[in-house]
Amino acid sequence: MNSMMEHNGTMRKALEGDINAFQDLFKGFQSQLKSYLYRLTANRNDAEDLTHDTFIKAFDKLSTFKAEATLKTWVFQIATNLAYNELRKRKRWTPDVSEKAKKLVLESEELQSMLSEINSGSPSGAYDIREHVDTCFTCVAKNLPIENQVAVLLKDVYGFAVDEIAQILDKTSGVAKYLLQDGRKVMTDVFEERCALVSKQGVCHQCSELNGWFNPRQNQQEALMKVDLVKGSTKYDREQLYEMRALLVSSIDPLQSTGHVLQEALLACNSRAMGQHSNS
């Protein structure tokens, strides 16, 4: 009860124009918002800029907040609109982005040196397969139209309800549910066709190849078997494997993980392979 009263008091101050009060409210979901924007854009600087712009715009428009939804949902709607305006200028990624990025790195001593130096010299440059599965989820999600990508991330990674997603996207609940189901199907198809972690038909071996590069003394199969996704691959169907991926992803903050600097560099290589120059 006291915390609710305190929240209401802080909201009242924010509505009266107290930016410090609004900042206190914003901090309650800021890290989640920033990681969401990072997964949408695949770029830390873009995520930080959009988070800042969202804060400014939300505070400026706070008088229009009618409490028909939570403040968090309302702010995520503003952030999503800002991200949409940026992302619609860019081409969608393709399922073979990892192969294109691999070719790019193999042809560039500069990129190889950069990745090796990050891995050996950065305190957040460790390679972990779990974190790379998270990065891969981001890359595959970027194969989707923006609205599907938003629906998948909000529901399966950040736990928003379908009605909240509908408000964020300014759609009906029926449309939001369709966007979610369609996005999941496309991602599940891509994973089934490409991911060699769980499918003998998969063509992408990036997780094990990178583990072999960055952890040459570590047994690759041993490292793979630490991932529940791999251990369950023989007894779960593809939808269940997708759910396991999403559960793993939801447990990781891609901006704070033990290997986030290395994963950011790998995402930057993917962006370059897609013809997008990274701002990082």
C-alpha cells in the first residue's frame, strides 16, 4: 500500500512538471526499454539515443497520459513509434546474414584482429554460446516486418500481454495476435532450416565455430550441451524449441552480459554484411 501511495505521489509530481519525479518512474523500466530497443535496432548507440529521445518525448507529452494503460506500456508505445520511424528506412535482414558476415570477416584482417582483441582484452569480451543464441534470436527477428518483430519481442521476451501489444502498435487485439503468431512461425521456420544446434538439416554452425575460435581449449560438444536447447532438441518439437530459445533470451540482458562487447561487435559485422554501417 505504501509503495502504491508513493508511486501515485511521484506520478502526481511528474504530471505537475517535475522532471526528477518522472525520471524516478522512468528508471523502473529503463533498462528493459533500452534492451528492447537494442534488440530492435541491433545497435547500442541507436538504443541509447532512442531511449533518450523517448524520455524527452514522454515527459513532454505526459499531460496526454490518461492511465488507460500502465505508464510502462504508454512509454513503450512512444519508443516503438520512434524506432519504427528509424527502422523503416533500413532493409530487413536476410536468413543468411551469419554466412555473409562470416565471409566479410574472413576477407578482412582488420575485422579478425578487432574481434580477437575484444575477446582477449575486454572484460566483457568472453564468448558464451548462450549469449550467442540470444544474439542469433535478435538477428532472426530482424528478418521480420517491423510490426511482427515488435510483437514477438514484446510478448516472448518482455512478457507484455496481447492487449498491451495492441495498444503499443495501435492495432486491434486480433491483429496483434496475428502479427505475433505469424512472426513466431517465420522465426521457427528460419531456425528449423538454418540452426545446426538442433537440426541435422541446419546449415549455420556459427555457435560452434565461434566457440572453437574464441575458446580453442574448450570441448565444443561439452559447451553446446550446457545449453538446454541442445539437450532438449531430440525430444521437443520445433514450436517447443522456439519457446526454449525465447525463454533463454528473456533471461539475458544483451547490454550487460559477460560477453556483450564481443556480441555487439559480431552484430556490427552482421550490420555491415547487410549493407548497414554501424554507429558503434
